[in-house]
Amino acid sequence: MKTWEQALFHCRSLSTTNRSYDLASLITGKDHNYVKSLISEQVWTGLRFLGDHWVWVGGEEVQYDRIIDCPVFDRCGTVDSLTLEPYSIANSLVLTLVHITRPSRESGHTPFH
């Protein structure tokens, strides 16, 4: 069990000169369905509210409709196998860290770990 920050550090600590790891950036519905098919609980994603906007730790644009504009407490993204929503948000409490890997996209970024 790890906080969002601990999970991010853990993923990045596994990076090598040939491969980098990060919390998952779930850009498409296909990304969400892939992750949801592999988990049985709520896990962290790379979505984070920083400054005054939502960002993916991998740098991808956040394209969610209906995401809260300025969260008071819940500032970290999750994906939950028990909801129909494409994303959830939580504060930086402890969640289970799940290792998910998937082949790199053309950009060379590995979206899942």
C-alpha cells in the first residue's frame, strides 16, 4: 500500500537507461478498459491536480469531461474496477500499487506501470 507520491517515486525508481516507468496516463477509453480488466480494486493513475489545473505525469493532455475544476481535497487520480466512471479522484491516501505493463506507444512512452 502506497500514497500517490510513494507510488510515483516507486514507478520512476524502476526506470533504466533503456526504459522509463511512470504512473499510468489513461488517455483513451481503450486505456481505461485495459487497466480495469487487470485490477480488482482502486489503484493510482498519473492524474494530478497541480497549481490550477489537472495534468498527467507523462505530459499528455487531460481530456476528461466533467472533471472538477478546483478540487479542495481530492487531487490525485485513480481508476476503480467497481465504478463505470472513466476516472476517480482521491486525496493522497494509501492505495494498493499494481504493476501493469504494456508495449510502448510510437512516442516511446510506456503508459502503464
